[in-house]
Amino acid sequence: MASEIPKNVANPAIYRKAKAKMKRKFDVTPSAYSSGYLVQEYKRMGGKYKGASGGEVTLDPIKSDLDKDGKLSKYEKKRGTAIAKSMAKQAKGMRNGGTVMVQSRGCGAIMPGKQKRTRVPRS
């Protein structure tokens, strides 16, 4: 049924209010615009979603130890965590394959339609 509240909604009362506001504003529901409006309005009213907040990033202590003394300094921990987050974000974006923009060489700007793209297949 379309009127059910999703399981990941933390504040059902606020969600119902946002949904009623969305139904008054849009004639056609569900649609991409109305669904986006619903989420925006729910968050604007103070609603939260429960569940996964982004995934765990694991720090590799061996790779993070820059001076090879066996101890991780504050800087090494921070740097290692930042690198791990960046790599996880890159991997997430390319999970199902995608297109990578390759920077073209030459003088002057290159139109986006003329830039070279490398297709990364699904693995």
C-alpha cells in the first residue's frame, strides 16, 4: 500500500504531516518530484531516518604507520582514516561500473562533449 510509512522513518508523526503537505501540493503522487519534496519537507520539519549512517571505514595500521615505529601518531590516524574514507567513497561510486573522465591534454579548454571517457565495466 502506498500510504504506509517506511521502516527507516524515525518520526512517523512528522512524516505523516510532511506527506499530507506533499499530497496537497502535487496532483500526481508518487512521482520523482513529489517524493523528493516529501523527503526534503520531512527533514526540514526535523525528521530523521534511522539505519545505516554511511558505513564503517577501517583504518589499516600497517599502511598508516609512516615512520614505521609501530605506533600511530594522531596525524597518522587522521591521515589513514581520511584516505580510507576517500577510497571507500570512490569504490562506492564505481560499484556497478561507470564512466571515468580522463583529463585531456592541450592548451585551452576542451568542450565536455569532446573529452575522453573511459568505460569501467562491471566486475
